[in-house]
Amino acid sequence: MPPDIEKSLIHKLYCGHFFCHVFPQDYIVAKGADCQQIEERMWELLDRRGAEYPAEHNVVHLYHAKPALVSHYKTLDLCNALNPGIGRTTKYEHWKPMKEASGASELRCDS
């Protein structure tokens, strides 16, 4: 881990799943450190290595979905009603960007 990240880590937890080639890595971050900034820095390192993440359980709401995956989601769910916000996408109906949505009523799909 680069020194700029290492200095904020208290403990590292690495584990592997039996008969699985996925090795989750969790980190305990020092009090007062910016967890989001550290995580985004780690993503930059993974991107430079060509890593795919997460390796399992899909992108959920933690990771940015790649454009091809967002396109796939939009094809499956035109209204954005099944799992709005997955892959850090918009939570608004018909995949409207947050800046174009006018209110809470747009969080559901009636059409």
C-alpha cells in the first residue's frame, strides 16, 4: 500500500473463500481519516492495475458501474424501479440525472 494510504490504516484483514479465487481485503482506518478519500485512492490503484471490482456480488451501491453495465441495467429496467441507485447511478425514474429531477414523486415509475 502506498505511504499516503498506509499512514491512515490501523489494521488490515485479508481472507479467502474456500475453493474461490476471491480474496476480500478489509481495512480498519484511523479515527479522523477520510474513509471516502482513502477508498477512492484505492480504486485508482486498482484501476491502474486493470482490476475488476468488486470481484463478486456485483457493484451494489458502493462502486461505480462501468458504462456497459449501466447500459445493461437500463435495458432491463426502463423505469429504474427495480434497484434504483445501483452502481452509483441516479435513483430517479427513467434514469433522470438528479439535477433534472424535480421532486420525490419522480422516485417511482407510473408510466
